[in-house]
Amino acid sequence: MISEGAPETELLISAAYPYHLRSPHRGVSQTEFVASVYPLRVRPVPRDLLEALVLEVMAPVPFILVAVHLPRAGIDLPHLRGKVSFASSGAP
């Protein structure tokens, strides 16, 4: 998954992967872009994540991938509360 993808990089990466999808935001030069060796299926985007790309990755064990650029660590999205941490790993 590439956050803030550009058409030039997406073109190069999509040549190496058989499946790829780009977020459908018009008028935005940088978007979320996902490339995969497995088929991808677009899923509905939760209202709080309108700029996200939600995909089902049809891997041997299918899973849902939410591709989103989080602009700052303090963002408060109900769908991510308790599931994402920006805390330090404790490493120096």
C-alpha cells in the first residue's frame, strides 16, 4: 500500500503486480494506491474514513485492508479508536 501515491510511481509498481487499485478521489494529485499479487475487491468505506480505500484482499486467507493516510497522530476516528497506536515502541 502506498499513501500519497503519484501517477509516476503507481505506473512503475502496477507493472510488477497483477492487481492494483487507486482511491477514486478526483482532483487530488496524491492518493492511496494498493498493489497485490492477489485479487482485490472494493468494499464500502466507513463514513468517517471518506478518503480511505477499503479492499478485500482475496489471499489464501482473505482479509480486509483499509488504506488511509493518517495526517497526524492525534486524529480521533471512531473506527480506529483502540486499534491503532502511535506510541513509541520504547526503543531509543
